[in-house]
Amino acid sequence: MVKAQDKEQLLHGDVEQHGQITHGEWYLRSHRRNAYDRSIQDTNIEFKEVIGSLSAGAVAGAIAKTTIAPLDRTKIIFQTISVLRHTYVEHGLHGLFRGNSATMARIIPYAALQFTAHEQFKRLLRQGKKKGPLPPMRRFIAGSLAGITAAFFTYPLDMIRARLAITSRDRYAGLMNTITSIYREEGLYVYYRGLLPTIMGIMPYAGISFFTYESLKKLYSDVFHENKLNPLHRLLFGACAGLFGQSATYPLDIIRRRMQTDGITGPSRPEYKRMWTTAKYVYATEGLRKGLYKGLSMNWVKGPIAVGMSFTTFDMLYGYIQRHYIHTKTG
């Protein structure tokens, strides 16, 4: 390492001679090294935050979906073949949880991707600001983009879950058997049938949900001058977010399920091949209340519970990870 000739020369900025450097050059090198170290530290923190949000999101999704698994399967049955009253009699309590393995295989990566993407999109939309709430429109955009990201990458698992939920073990023995059977009998395209209404539905649904939750947290903080929310507040705000989001986009959920499960419990219908023809057929044959909004009342029960638990679990677990494993050790 090069050294200055003496302290006086270093302070007066003598030129470099025989391996000696000036104070100015020493300061510049030191400043560059410190900036590089800070950059490495910031990158390390960002990486840990991504891992933390992935972990917290996965746990949040798993807890929420397991809690409402019986209601979730019942909703799918209501939307498709209306045999709810026979489920418990024919298959017992275990039958209400049929398809939950596929649900976990989907919801864990889905929730992990959604919450992580939401954190990253919030960071991008803050435009240089590291903390603080986003403006209202950006809150909606961040939520919508997060939902689209998660739905696109996990959609085949959602279709498989729907198939498992409405069939008996005679048709599909389990998760892996469902995957191989669908590919062998119907082809790769079927895995993505219903993707368009899913994307169109998830944009407003995720946008409204995240927007409502973030806005209610900000409103509470502004009104009561309290930044720390307890779990009950988070559950309540999450429940409102789920109620508003799912009510606004429920017909698209009906359309998606009909397209996913077409031909499973009866002959395949040509109307269910496309989104718009599915919507027209359901409305024409079943109407608005008993068709496009069929099962909505059940969704008003399960939706707020699931979203409330998911948001609450993520916030609390991710906050704990940040306090104890990210900023404490790196700060």
C-alpha cells in the first residue's frame, strides 16, 4: 500500500513521487472505496429484503388458504356443478379439503411472488424515496402489477387446483396424477385455458385490495397519529380490502372457473372455449344473480377472512424479519 511522505505533505497535497500519494488522491480513493462498500451493503440489504418478503408471503398465503380450504372448495363447486350438500356425505370431512395440496403448491409461490413483487414495485414507483406511502394511483398500480406477476407464473397450478376440487379420486388420484393426466389427455394448451379472464380479473382485484389496505393504514395513521397498528386493525383493513376487491371482480372468477373445468363433469361446451362466449352463455342460461354472481355470498365470508389473514401475517412476519435479521445485522 502506498504511503504519504509525512503528515505535513499529506495535508498540503504534495504530488505523488516514488510511490507516495497526495491527500487529495488518498481522499478520492477512500471516498470511492466507501461508496463501493455502501453499495455492496445496500445490495445485501435489498437481497435479504427480497428473501424476507418471499418467505413472509409464502407463510401468509399458506396460513390463509389452509384456514379457508373447505369454503374455497365449496365456492368452486357452487360456481360449477352445485353439489355442495353431497360433498360432506359422500367424501366426509377430508373431502372438504380435497385439492388443498394443489392449493398449497400454488398459493405458496403465488403469495410469495405477489408480496415480493408488490414491495419491489412500490420501491420503483417511489422514484428515489426509500420509505413512505405511495400516492393513491401508484398504490393501485403497484397492487395490479404484483397480482399480474404472480398470476401469470402460477396459473397452471390454479387450473389444476380447480380440477381437483370438483372431481373425485376416481378421476384424478392426486396432484402429480392430475398434472400428467391433463397433459396426456388434453395437451399443454389446457394448462392456460382461462388465463385471459384471470389476468383481467387480477388487475382490478389485486389493485383494489392493495390500494384499500394501504389507504386504510395511512388513513388510520393520519387520523389517530399512530404508526404502529395492532393485529386486529390489520385484520379489519385486510378484510375490507378482500371484500371490495372480490366483489368488484367476481364475474371474471366465474368465467375463469367455467373455462378451467369445462368437460370434466359432462360434455365439453364450445361456448366455454373463449372468455366472451363463456360470459354470454352463463348470462343467457343462468342470469346475473344465479350465474355470473353465483356463490358471491360465500365469497363474502371466505374472501375477507383469507385476505385479512394474508395481509396481517405478511406485515407482522416481514416486519419481524426486517427488525431481527436484516437491518439489525447489516445496519
